[in-house]
Amino acid sequence: MKALVYTGPEQLSYLDVPPPTVGEGDHLVRVCCVGICGSDMHAYLGHDDRRPAPLILGHEVAGVIEGGPRDGERVTVNPLVTCGTCPACREGYDNLCPKRQIISMPPREGGFAEFLAIPGTNLVKVPDTVSLSQAALAEPIACGWHTVRRSLAVLYGAHNRALVLGGGAIGLGAALSLKAQGIDDVTIVEPNPARRTYLIDVCSQTVLETAPENGLFDLVIDGVGYTSTRAAASACVRPGGVIGHIGLGEDQGGLDIRRMTLQEVTFVGTYTYTAEDFRQTAHAIFEQRLGALDWTDHRSLADGGGAFEDIRNGAVAEPKILLVPTAAPERN
Amino acid sequence: MKALVYTGPEQLSYLDVPPPTVGEGDHLVRVCCVGICGSDMHAYLGHDDRRPAPLILGHEVAGVIEGGPRDGERVTVNPLVTCGTCPACREGYDNLCPKRQIISMPPREGGFAEFLAIPGTNLVKVPDTVSLSQAALAEPIACGWHTVRRSLAVLYGAHNRALVLGGGAIGLGAALSLKAQGIDDVTIVEPNPARRTYLIDVCSQTVLETAPENGLFDLVIDGVGYTSTRAAASACVRPGGVIGHIGLGEDQGGLDIRRMTLQEVTFVGTYTYTAEDFRQTAHAIFEQRLGALDWTDHRSLADGGGAFEDIRNGAVAEPKILLVPTAAPERN
């Protein structure tokens, strides 16, 4: 099959590779749309020890099951594979399973390819009324959905105003999840002017260039995770408020811990989503509770390297680029 | 009256000063025991902008009401004065009242004196079976009580093992509060060997010299708040665990935010206690659920300067020094 293979720092090659091995319990999925995530970019730049070359990246997949009892079923893919038997899995926080695997990280290849092998329990059926482009957004939006759910669970007092740092798919997904979970007053901060205009004009979001350091937001979601965004988050959250942290930009620093202590701010570290979060997000998409989900740009998988370069150069207004294999039966 | 007055960095003077003005709603309390807190030390060293000289420090007070309808009542003092009408006060997190005041911070003088003026609602009656030395520990222990309550409220999964960083009154109070709130397996980390021996021999605690970086503790309480203790806290908390943060040692740094994100660690900033926490702590003391509370050293208020120097030099094994005015009607 054809695949876009990460062959070393800043190198992506469109190659013929053997098709994936379909293990017991796995289904073969013909990939139709696969999103480029910030973590794919991180790996492409050679900054992620967990993703050594050569490797097929990509973990935001929607497609069609090929063969077997569910042949032809349109599905969106939960890329997180967990053991199902440990305390974390049994008690509903399976994203912390010590044996967790994610496609695009060894030993599992990712979705920048024509086919993907994945356990059937990771596949959520997509109704005919929903495009696979929309369905492929379940994964990035589920990250924000999970962060919002976890953050609201520990927030006390007012639940009115939220700020989201970063207007990529993670940040926009968090903003949409906030509204779907009952927070109406949501502001996004996005420094890239083209992205900002897109979010306002196409996505009908409230967007600022920089964060107001006013200490007025009940909840701040940091979808970026840089020192500067954490500094902004800890300045603009209200006393007793919550910082929901998704980003992995920089490993340390930025939080004003003196203010967080004196003003009782809670920081909630979050990573991915539980299987239940993924299902809830997919169903929110299916029920049109997350908006039109038309904020994607489609590129050919064969030209994936160019898409990475465009993202790196800040030249992409759309929050998400989806790569589409040439032979995909559905391209939208 | 006599008072120990902070007159400038590293200067404490035992002086004659005017007695406090008793405002409407205030009671006059004759101070019998008043603890020295780390924040008093911080102010004494000139490091706390909120406590400018000249000022009477001290906020851990037990004593006897002098005059008025409650004359002669033995009391412990909640030093946090709040407005009672704002949303924070009405909804039970009055420690975040925007108008909060604390004795020992302008405009309120502290308790290193013969008398203190304080609203009657801040006074909790002490039963005859409890000494005022024990009652004066309500304030430092309430800090840990509050942190434990807030941290347990957001912890999911196992609630078995806790680590407390720092074996002063804050850390020991947190350890005792953990046990009173149902966590049996509690370990304290204390680098000072004399303090460590005291905690083991007198207080029957499990104490280590350094934190094990094992990622196994469900809950870690940082009662110190230095870069190094936060680094230890974020290394030894389990995936999905909670760091309860009390300390104000250093303003920034130390947290391994990458690990906290990938492993979903929650950081709970906490400051002081609500009025309800203070009452719960006082009643836990009265019901002997916090142990013998005999880990105090008594010094004369007139010699308070020497006590500060001893603490600064690490020469005090007891977790708490209580200062006793010469004319106190109860000295124990």
C-alpha cells in the first residue's frame, strides 16, 4: 500500500510499504481522511522520542471497514488502545492504562496510509448523515471534550466564562466542547492573524490576539502548553478557578504558582480522552452539537510533506488539514 | 500593653504599645499562646511585601476573652476576617473573599502581644479538657485540613497512600489531617535530622529524609513550596494523582508539567481554610482525633526574637514554638 512515512527529522516520504498485519480482534480500515496533529509536527521535527523514524504517523482517522463481518461500515477511529483489565481501564480512566498504546507510536503504525489495522472496539460507526471529514474530527475534539469535562468536575463557584489559549483544532475543539457542555461565554486567543480571521468569519468564534490578564475567567484551557501560555493562563483565571492543560509545547515553567496558591487555582493535567469521552464526542458530532465542522482543508496524502511545511510556516488558516489517500472511496 | 514588634528586616523589639482598639462586633482576647509560623519568619526576614514594618506579627492565637458578655471564655482564634456577604463568603469558600483580612497584616495587628481585638464570629470556644497550647494549633492544622479536604475532593481512583513534604507544623498538621480524613498510609519527608527524629520518636510518624521518586503516591501535599519540593511532588505522585500545594517558599518553577499532562496529575493551590474548615479542625482537636498535640516548645513572648533566630538556624526540633506573654492567665 501507499503510505507517508516519517524517515527522519524533517523528512516525509510517500512510499510503497507492506499492508498492516491484521491481528486477532483487529479490523482493517481503508483510510479516507486523516488529520495532521501538532504532535505529528512535533515528531516530524524530530522532537518526540516516543516516535522514532522510520514510522507512519497520523492518528486522526475516519474510513471504511474492509472485509470481515463489518465490511463497508463507515467508522471513526479511537486511536488509543488499552488493556481493558487494569484498575484504570475498569474504573473509567482508561487513558491512564499503563499498557496504553496509540497508533503512530511503536509498536503501532499510524494512519497516514491507505490502510490501518485496529481493534473493533476502537471503531465508532458513523451515520450516513455525517461526512467522514467531520467524523475524523472526533479525535482532536475528544481531547478538548475530556479536558472540559475533567475541569468542570473540579470547578466550584461560577461556571460562566471560559478562555481557550490556541485556536488550532485542539483549542477550537475545546471551545466547541465548552459550549456543548453548557458554558456560553467562550473566548479563544490566537496570535496568527489569518487563523484568527478564519475562526471569526467561518467558525463564528469570539477571538482575541492576546490574553487579557484580568483574572476574570472561571476556566482557562491551555491547548498550547508553552511557558508563555501557562503564564497567561495563571494570570487570567479567577480566584478559585481552573486551568485545564492539554498542550505539550514546553516541559516546564510559566505558571505563577504564588498566585495559584494564594488564589486557590487548580491545574488539571489532561492527556487524550477516555473511551467514553471519545464516544460522547462522536455522538455530539453526529447530533450536530459541535457546529458545522467545516473548518478543514483537504490535501492529497501523496502531498502530505507540503502540508507539513505549510503548517510549519504558519500559512494555514484552517484549524485542521486532512490528508486523503488517492484511492479513498470517500474523499469528504 | 507589651508586644513583640517587627520594626524592620531581622529586627524584633519587645515594646510598650497602646492596647488594640476594640471595634463594633470585636472582642478583646487576652493572648495565652501564639505560634510562630513560617510566614512570620518570611516577614521577619523582610521578604513579605504584605507585612511592612512596624507591625505586630503572629496569627496562631488561643486565649481568654476579656470583658463583655463572653468574659472569661477560653477560645481559639480564626485569624481570617471576611466580609460575609460576597459570593465567595455566601457559597462557602470565604477564604477567597476579595475583602479578606488576616491578623498580622495591615490593617489588622497580630497576636504577638498581650491583647488582640477580633470579631466574635472568629472565636471558637475551647472545652475545659483541652489546653490552650493544643487549641492554638487549630490555625496551622486547619491549613493542612483544608488542603486535604480540597485534594481528596478532586482525587479519583485509589485513596490509599499519601506523602507530605515538610515536617513543620503545616506538614505534620496535614499528615494528622490525612489520617483523620481516612488516609492511613502517610509518609512525611523532612530533611532536618533533629526534626525527623522528633517526628518519629515523639509524634509516631513515618518519616523519610528525601522523597522517593517512584510515582506511587495517590496524593502529595507540598507544605514547603520550593522549586525542589514541587519537583519531588510531580515525580512521586501517581498517574491521575493530586498535588495539594500549601507552601509559599518560591513563586515559580519545579513542576514537571510534561509528566503532569501525560499522566493527568492535578495541582490544587490552597491558601488558609474556610471558616467551616477551621471549625472542623478545632472540633477534631477537641475530640482528640489529631493525636496528643504535644509537639510544641514554649518560650516567653519577651524572648521571641531568640526563638526566631533558633528557627532560622534550624535548631528547633519541635514543629511549633508557642510564645507566651508574661501575664497570660494560662501558660499551657
